[in-house]
Amino acid sequence: MSAGARRWTVSLPCLLSAALVLVCAVPNGVLAQVLYGSILGDVKDASGASMPGVAVVVTNKNTSLTREAVTDQAGRFNFPDLSQRQTTASEMGQIS
């Protein structure tokens, strides 16, 4: 070892303390989970043809709140920003 060199030794408690400080320094946003989701799909008849103008309803099983969407020309529907609670989707019928 050269005359000016020092040897560093680090104890286990020191390493654990440093790791704890790093874990606590991580912002809570990094650890957050997604609270909302989406349901998207399409409605087709028995022959596989798209069904435009069909009312699709989602129901939150916990609150019984419902949201409705109507399928577009390609039979597609989208329910964005649904809460993560249990939700079911059902088809209401074709809107004239």
C-alpha cells in the first residue's frame, strides 16, 4: 500500500443504515399503483359481423353505479377511467 492510501472498511450496520436511508428517500409516487383502468371491446353477432349502435353498460358491483356507451360503426366501445372496483359489462340491445 502506498504511503498516502487509506483502507476503508464498512461495517454491516453502516451498510444497513445507508440502505434504509435510500429506501426512505424514494418518493411515494414511485411506489403507487394504478387506481383506474379501462374496458374496451367490440360487439359482434353470431356470424361475426360488427354491430354498430349497441348500448353497452358497465356496472360497479360495490356501488351499483352504471355507465353506458354506444358502439361505433365498427362495433367498438370504450369505457376509460373506471375505478379498480369490481365492474361487470352487459349488452343492452341495439339503439335505433
